[in-house]
Amino acid sequence: MLTAADIIPDISAGPLAEWAAVAPWRITARAEEIVRSLIAGLPAADYAVAGDVACHRTARIEPGATLKGPVIVGPGCFIAAHALLRGGVWLERECSIGPGCEVKSSLLFAAARLAHFNFVGDSLIGRDANFEAGSIIANTRNEREGTVHVRFGGAVHDTGAAKFGAIVGPGARIGANAVLAPGTVLPAGAVVGRLALVDQAG
């Protein structure tokens, strides 16, 4: 079975190490719980905490951005005006969330970047992954009922989850206005062209 560490090795070190051998859709399903537990262990000298929103003192958040906890914004991160973070979001460090982006129930590793007008739902995004403007990760299939399926290791696996977006490996590049369908698995360094549709499980 696919684990988070199969695609994002960085998860094996640091605060999320206990989740390394867990399927990514099980992690995103518990994103709120995970982020709340991480907030409890943050050093007070480094983070400003208001309720269940924690922002590192070196992070920059523009006026008009909305953070609906639990949310952690790590060191050196940038969140532009009119971005929305909700449902359990963790930004490791030096992540950039551009104007008009929405991030829901997702964990982003160091230096992951969303340009602007992106949606990332119920996903794990590896270090240095870059999303050009308008690209999205869909997290539910409204064309049919049921759970999201993932194709990995030559087989299709039922996640048992009604919502799961993608796991995107380190250094992946997602072109403008591309769509990653629910259940997408992208390895390190993957390149998705502009206007492309990635729909692996069908």
C-alpha cells in the first residue's frame, strides 16, 4: 500500500515522522487533529498563537488573508491577500501561498509554492513543488458517488475516503490551469503541462 514516505521522504524526519508509514489519505482525513497536536508543541518564543492559528514570527501574511484554524504557518512563509487556509493546514517553512489561493486540509513541505488562484484540497505537497497560476487539485468526484481511488503499484486502491486530492512529490512542477483529479500520485520531479488533466484512477 502507498505510504506518505513513498512519495515524500521528508516526512520521515521532523514533526510528522510518526505519519511516514501511513497512507496519505488517512493523514489528510485527520489534518485538523494533526495540526492541533503540532500547535501544542510549538515554541512560544517563535510563534504567535491565537486560538488554533499559529504563525511563525518570521512569516509574512498580507491583509485580507483568512486563516481558519487549525493552521500552522512556518518560518519564512508568505501568504498573500485574499488567500484562504482552512480545515487543518500545515506550512513547513518558506512556503508561498499567492493571492486568491485556497488550501484545505493539506500539509505543505518546505518551499512549496502556489502562484495565485490555486485550489489544493486534502493533499500532501512535497518540498519545492511549484504550482503555476490557476492549477488545482480536486478532492472529490462530483460526477459520481463513492470514495476516491488511487492507482499505485500497478493496482487501483480504494482509499475509503470521500475526499482526497493528491500526493505530490518533491520538486514537481504543475503548469497553469492544470487539474489533478482526486487520487493523483505524482513522483518527485514530475512535470504536468499547462491545461493538462491528470486522472490516474479514472
